[in-house]
Amino acid sequence: MTLFFGFQMNINKKKNLRPIEFEASFKYKCPNNDCGYHHWLYLKEVQTKNFKVVCECGTVFKPKRIKNLTIEYSIEDSLKKAVDTVDETAKIDSSSQVLNRAISMMISLGYSKKESTEYIGIVFSESIDTEDASLLVKRAIAKIGGL
């Protein structure tokens, strides 16, 4: 909770919120070459069948009807990972997962994130490749002197 001018505010963060509705505007130029006035029309207007615009010069024109607009969301970085044929990228990815699991295990045992990251990093750099996060945790605790 945050105090804002003496009032309590509950702040809930929500990620990846999508719009419930959108409005779009379209710019049209008067077809009369002598005029050239610009008209802004909303999406609802250009979706309306037989919608007509009357310009200040007296020219009447009908914008081409737009049936629908769609929104394309960007793909998350985790979903865009390229498929590499090099074995090194797989090792780096799996080793970072092992490191993250080991750090999480240490934190759940009561160590701070800073200590966990430091000692798991030291043990990982000293040891041979391992896919066992619990082995890294045991070695890190032994390094600290907890065993």
C-alpha cells in the first residue's frame, strides 16, 4: 500500500493488459484539387455503409469502406528464441536454468539472494558441468561452512 496525500492506495500491477476497445482516425484529402482540405474521420464513420463527407468547398465524397481493423501483439522474447544447431546454446540455456533453480533452493533455505547468487556462482565456476541443482546447493553450503 502507498500513501498518497494522506489516502491509502492499493496498487495492483497487472502485466500484459490488453485493450477492451480502440478508436482509430483516418485522414482524407478533399478530391477537389483546388481545395485540398483535410478531413479526419473516425473508424465508426468509415465502417458505415454509404457514409458521405461534404467538404467546405461543396465537394461530396464517399470514403472507401473499411470492414475491420485487427491488432497484432508482439511475440514475447521467450517465444521468439531461434532454433540453433550449435550445442553450446543448449548448454548455456540449461546451465542458466540449473543456476536459477539452485539459487531459488538456497533462498528457500533462508539465505539471501545476494549470498545465494554469489556462492552458487563460485561453486558453478569451480565444478564440472552438472545438471543437478541440489548438488550445487550442497557444495555452496559446504563452501559457506554450513555443513
